[in-house]
Amino acid sequence: MSVDAAVIAFSSVAGGALYQIAANGDFKSPEQLLGAGIMSALIYVLLGHSSGFYDLRAVFSRRKDAARIFLQWSLVILLLSQLAFLMKVGASFSRGSVLCYGTLAFCLLIISRRFSKRLVLSAVSEGRVQGRATVLLGTRSELAALGQDELLERFGLAEVDRVTLSSEGVGGFSMTEDEESALENALSIARDRGVDEIVLALPWNDTRKLELIRDRLRVSPLPVRLLPDRRIRSVASNPSYRLGKSLSVEVQRGPLSQWEQFAKRVVDVIGASIGLLILAPLMILTAVAVKLDSPGPVFFRQKRNGFNAKQFSIFKFRSMTVMEDGVVVTQAQRFDPRVTRVGKVLRRSSIDEIPQLLNVLLGDMSLVGPRPHALAHDDHYGDLLSEYAFRHHVKPGITGWAQVRGYRGETAKVEQMKGRVDCDIWYINNWTLTLDIKIIMMTCFEVVHNRNVY
């Protein structure tokens, strides 16, 4: 688009200059010619964008574009002429200048299009063009028909790895053990290698299998896309059929867009940095008090599940005499003998949570989000509550919607955890920056009242 816009703007000045010099021996009003060129470039690019002229498949296509360029450019000239008539500025442009400008721009657009497509194809063949990092999951026959070049050229995808579903049958009512294992493998690869999305290559007529796989992949926060199967792609390759911009189906979208993730991350970094600067004296005093009160380290570390269930070490000021981080982790209870004297003050005032600002700066946590639980608790409640895993669709937070709604402290009953999970899911589905600020302000009020914390 940038190249085409530059070509049109250049042609407007160059074409008008050539005609004026040839006809009159001088060159006048270059600013008017440049203005007309910028206006026509804008119209041309908008038309091309709306018609799919700059889509991946159009850029990678080997078909000649001269006819399409001629139609688009003719429409631009027509619209520009109508605009000049309505604004009563047509007399400022000679017909000879317009003719030279239109002809030169048309020729240069064809040349630049061919040159640009050659550059892109050369970059693809040399591996200098990368699409969205993807884990490909599908049946053996569907995967065999999909090459990496086709994935990039048709769908803008770069394959990180592919996982094969062993079953080729249609109409199964449940997932086999091998299919469950393949799904777990795909989720593990996506989590460990930081891919952008999960892509399915499955027969479209096996609707039951598609539903089972879609439901299983809902535990992942990554977008999930279904590619057209071999039969659909064979139809798409027939030039007699008119196709839309994309044949892939969005099975699941990410909870936050890239822009929303960026905005939330900016707020996290700024907020955590300011918080650490302001609270540094308090953190130093707390560290000294913890060290003098009881033997053991100042900080408590424990493995937690973060975004996409990726594990990280959470930081807290140590408030107990134990450092549990195994398959069994006992929640703190009222009058818990494991809590130290200083720990009681730290827990009731939530000062023990301040070191998690370091987790925010490291990118493991956010200021606001679902509170991360011990791995043992994740395993336990994940089996009891079907929607528990949705909490990992966003980064965990120091505070969250569940905490300001009263779901703090011990969850002795499953109903209490379900209430917390329901709040977390509501937060994920209704996230805004304004909501985050509201939760931070409500957290300050909640800490003062110290409800359900011991």
C-alpha cells in the first residue's frame, strides 16, 4: 500500500511536469498536482484494501494484476474528476496533465506491483518472512496435504510444530486416550514455546470430533482457528469459484486483543514501578522484622500457574514457619499455629503480598487479575469445577474482582471457590482499563477492613 501510494503521488507531479514542460516550456503549480496525487493515492489504497487487493493470498498469487489495476485506477480517476467538478477546481488542471498523470501512474503501478510481489516471494523462499507462530493439530491425512509454504501464503501462519491425531474415523462420541494425549501435547507445546495461536486441520464433516476438540481447547487462552479441509481447498483452487477473503474459521478468540494486552502491560509496569519506589522503606523494615522474628528466609517462594498455565515462582514475605510447595499444601486457617507473630500482622494488612510487584515487573503477574493458587489447589479444584481452568486465560493478579467482592482468604468449601471462579470469569469477559482502576481502588478499602484474612 505504501509503495502504491508513493507511486501515485510521484506520478501526479512527474506526469504534470512532463506535459507542462513539453507544451509550455515551464512547470507551474506543483502543490496542486501533489495534492491531487495524495487524494487519488488515498482513494486507490482504500479501494484496494476493501477489495482484498493487499491480502496475503492476492500478494502471493502468481496471477497478473494488470486488469484489476486498470479497473481500480479508472475508478479513482472517475471519482477524482467528480470531486474536482463538485469543488469547482477542474479548470486548474489541464486535460493533457491529467492524461499524462493517469497513463504514467497506471504503468508504474503495474511495474511496482510485479516488483513488490517478486520481492515478497523471494523473501518467503529465503525464510525472511514469518507468519504467526502456530501449533498445527490435525489428522494424518489432513496434515500431509498442508505444506509450510501453503500455510504461510494462504493463511499467514508459521508452523512451530505439528501434532497428529491418531484417529481418522468419523462420528466418535468421545475422545480416545491417544487423542487426549495428542491434545495435551499440543497444549504443552503452545505453552512452552510461546506460540500465537492453535490451528486445526480436521475434516469438516466430522462435526462431533470438532466439538469435542473445541471444548477441550477452551482451557487455553490462545486463539483457535479451523483451516479448510482438503475438499474445501480443492474447490478454492478452482478459478471458476469466487472466494471471500478467508476460508478459515475462528473457533475461539483470545480474551484480550494485542492492543488491550499492551495497554494493560503499560499500566502494570508503571504501577508496579511506582509502588516499589513508594513502598521501598516499608519493605526494608518488613524484611528486618521477618528475619528477627523467626528463623528462615525473608521471602516465601512457591510455584504457581500463570497465563496459559505456565508456571512461575511467586514472591511473598514469609509469614509462616513452613515453606510448603508440594503435592499437599494446607490453606491458612483462623488461629493457625504455623503463622508467626510478625506474620499475623503482615497477613492481616496484606503487606506480605507487596513483593509480588516484582512478579508484575517480571511479566509473570498483573496488578489486577485472578489470584494464583498453589499448584496442589489448582489440581484439586480443577477436577471439581469444570470452568476453573478459564482463570488462566489472563495473567494472575495481586488483587482481583473476586477479592473485592469478598472472596478472600480460606476457601474451606467448594461453593466458596466456585464463587471466586465465577468472579474471575466475569472479570475476564468484561475487562477494561477502567475496571482495573476500580478494582485497585476497591482493594484499598478491602485491605482496611481485613475481611476473611488470617
